Amino acid sequence: MPVTAVLGAQWGDEGKGKIVDYLSDHADLVARFQGGANAGHTIFVNGKETILHQLPCGILRERTDCILGNGMVIDPVGLINEMNHLRDKGISIGKRIHVSRLAHVVTPLHKLLDAKSEAALGNNAIGTTKRGIGPCYADKINRSGIQIKNLRPLDALQTIINHKIDTFIQKGILSETEKILLQSDLDRFYACVPEVYACAADTSIMMNDFIRAKKNILIEGAQGTLLDVDFGSYPFVTSSNTIAGNICTGLGIGPKTIDNIIGVYKSYTTRVGAGPFPTELTDETGDYLQQTGGEFGATTKRKRRCGWFDAAIGIYAAMINGFTSIAITKLDVLDDLNEIRICTHYENGNFPDIDFEAAIPHYITLKGWNQDTTSARKFNDLPQEAREYIKTIEKLLHTPIKYISVGKERQQIVRF
């Protein structure tokens, strides 16, 4: 492997979870380095669906350790719900989950503030998941956050949170009524704290120990490149850095330790929530992609907006992440289309300098293949037109494509 990162190259929802799950068959460790419960990674194994939000996809492999790195923001309630859900499915967790003592904690107060902020923006709302991610990262930057190491003693944690709530009431940001309504969520939060704290570890030391031992390590990204807080379609972005440059600070490892960076692209483009989307299709083809691809947010359940593959942003993502190879997902969704278009560039400029709302896509049109691809396991198993589509994307992105997903199941992968 030995240290391989798998990152989203579009606006998230590219199918990273499936690629990580597929590769984790030989992984000793899978680590997340950013984001929190706003992520949603869906995995199908033998017809059974598992949706993960905070736990790395390696948790489905019973020999694999999983790290939630210091760059993440951890929701204890959501994390315990995930753990219990896996136990109910008969998946052994054991002591394989390791949460960085330096990761910041999402509290019910953060979630309330997130929801209030989105509501106040009205028609200008960003479209966050309202999981408290932004307010938690804001506390981190403001040096007023709560880290995993601060979850004990419990009475001290309660004092900190109560002080925060009272301060917001004094400033008129919260009301006494909201404080009362918040209490049941806080009680649930405090009940989950002990089990989460029991998973606390010095994960940067653990990461480096695994690296020195030449273990196989997968690094799992959340969201996608165009949602990066610095390099994405700001302000319609997430609150963390989703790109390769944040791996080191989000896990506590050196840049030279990363051997491979795989960029995951969907064979078309989707995004959830507000923000510019140059290749968006609002016609029957867009509806077809949405319905055939089952394009609903794993976290929000909102319909995903759909459009043609955008190589203009794809080239940008490959550049700033330094992808060494690419995985293309959901190729099978295109099986019944007569024609397929690819945006090669914008006629009036390049992202990020261009006014993204005014971007004019330039398309090329390729012939569809009108054949089922779900049983393909080798590149030559694919129809000629499908191979031509893949080769065109590979040429545009200047990066080799090594994996092609042709279905939901774990083994529905064409590997070069």
C-alpha cells in the first residue's frame, strides 16, 4: 500500500467509502483526518448497506484498526450510535477504535448554534448538515474548544458547557427557553462521554509506530476538494481542509510518509446544498442521473443535484492534491445513455479565478454504450465506448485511472 490516501475530487459523495472499503482488505489501519458527522460513506457488502459518518470504513474489516484523527471534530452521541449500530449488525468492534485526545468535540450547543445560523441566513443559507461542524471548528480556531482529553472529569466538562451557554444567553444569542430545551440533548451527550473517552489515544504516536513497522495504512478523506475551506467554491464549502495538504496536520505524520494519493471522481458530477454548479442538468437527463444513481445525501437525505463530468474542476483537484492515480465510480449509472458529455474547460476563464456563477462550460460529446457494465472486472470487459469515455477522462486529468466502480457491491470493481 503502504500509506495510501483516498480523497474526494469533486463536491463530496464521489464514492470514497466504497473505494476505501475495497482497498481495506489488506489494510492494518484506516484513519480519518478531518470533518466529522457531516460525512456519509455508504458501503454495500452482500446486499447489506452500512452508512458511516465518523468511523473510518475500515471498521468493517475485523482485523483493521481505525483512527479518528486530531483534525476531526467528534460528536460523541453520533459516534456511540454508530458503534451500537455496528454491534447490532454483528460487526465486532473490540478495541479497534482510537480517537485522538487532541480532536475537538461537537456538543449539542454547537448543533443548536449551527441550526440558528443557517436559519438566520434565509435564502442565502450555505446548506450545512446542521451537525455543529462549523461552530465546533470556530471554537477550535478561537482557542475556546473542548478536546477529547477534556471530557474527564465530567463535572468539569459540565461547568465549561454551562458557562458557554450562560455567556450566549447574556449576549442574547440564546434564550432561557432554548437552554431548557437543550438539557435533554445534553443529558444524552453526557451519557455517551465515558465510552468515547475510553477510546482516547495518542493517535499521532500510533500512526507513526504503524508507519515505522511498514504496516499497510489507508487515509480516508471526507467531503471533497471543491468543499475545501481554502480551495473550494467558497463560501459554499465545509469548515475544514479536505485536500491532501491537511493529512499531515490532521493526523500528525510527515509529508514524506505518504506514498500514494488516490483521487475519487464520480463518472458524472453531483453536489448537495447551495452553491454554483456549472455542469448541472435540470432536465430529464439530470433527473435520470439522480434516480438511476440513487443520488440522495447519506447524511442529509437531500436530493443531490446532478450534471455532466466536469474535467475543468477535475484538473484543478488533481493538481492541488497531487493525485498519483484515480478511481472512477458509478460508471454503470451511464449505461443506458445514448450520448454522454464532458466539460473540458470553461469558455470564460478558469476556477478559482473565474466568477464561478457565470462559468460557461465547453463540452465534448461521446457516444454512449447502451450495455450493462456491472459484471465487468477487467478493463477489456467494458464496451468500447465505455473504454473510450474512461480514456478521455484519463487524458484530460493527466493522471492514470486504476479503479472503476461498476456497481454498489464491494467486488464490483474494474481494476487496471
